[in-house]
Amino acid sequence: MMEIIRPIPLFAQLPSDKLKALIADKQLYLKNYSKDTTVYNQKDCCDTFDIVISGSLVVHSLLENGSAMTVFEFTQGHMLGANLLFGDTHTYPFTIYCLSDAQLLHTTKKAVSDFLHDYDFTMQFIKMLSLNSQKLNQKVTMATQKTLRENLLEYFRQQSMLQHSNSIVLPISKKQLADYLGVQRPSLFRELKNLKDEGLIDVSNRMIQLNFIHSLV
């Protein structure tokens, strides 16, 4: 287990004897989850701080229009529960389930309290909290301030930068993209057709040619 924990930046500077003692005391433990398994239900109490060792998990929120928005997707290295563990309300506001087989490292509140006396751990912990907060802020902006077209074009721009090309391959299905944007599939398909009819994009299954990338700022 130490060979799994030690490479994680959060635990890199912690003394091995402390980690081994907490592992022996079940304050740090690994747990495997199967695809489609619910890890936390809405209103479950947050008793541990978790890090994704492998696999992918997703948080969905049901919107008023009946569609589901992907609030967060957690992949390797991401953490769960850090913002809830020490709060006045330490229950999960959403359901979290596995998109694939996954392994999580669970760390109890007692162990986290002990680790927070270590400067390096604390700084890494704060950094991870900050990154999660920034992602949530982006999601709130997407849900409340921008149109579907604006969010869709912004997503395409991000993928263009990540893939270093104006011809991108969607890394997720169109259903998952609709969930990510918080809209129903017919709305997404309608907007994709509008963009294609206007010559801004060309679509072939998951391959999308971005004709707008130089014409829009």
C-alpha cells in the first residue's frame, strides 16, 4: 500500500512510520468500486477525505428542465470530500457514482487532522481545495450566465487547445457532452446542426472540424 500512497504529492513528505501506523490502524485504506456503483448518495455523511487512485467518478445534479448536469468528474489524483469534512454541514449534496471500475484511498478525519500539522501536506491540501473551487465556479458560470452556443463553442476551443488541432475528436459521447453542458440531447443536436448550417463547424460522428476558430475571439 505504501507504494501507492507515497507517489501522491499530498503524502510525499510525510514520515513513513506515521503513514504505516495509520494504515495499520485503518485510518488510511484502499477500497475498490465497480462500474456504475454509487460511492456516496445525496445526504450521506462525509467521514473521509478520498483520493481517486484509478478510474473515473461523476457527480450529477438534476436541473429544473429535467436534464442532468455533470457537476464534476473525478479522475486519477482528484480528491473528494475535502470541502465537507470539517464543515458545519458535512453531508454530500449530490450523488457520486463510478463511470468505470475505480479505486479510492480513504483517509479518516482523524488522520487528516493529524496530517494538517505538516506544512507540506497543508499547502498541497489547500492547493487541491482551490482547484476544486475554481472548477465549481466555472460550472456555475456555465449553468447560469452563458447560452448553450457559448458553452459549446468554449468547450470546442478548450479541446482544440488540448488536442493542438482545429480538427478535434470528442473525448466523450454526445450524451455525455449534453450531461456535461446541463442540457437535453435534442437541444445539443439542434445547436450542433445550427452551427453546421452556419458553416462554423463540420461534424462526422465524434470528429468535429472547427471552422470558427480563427473567426471568433
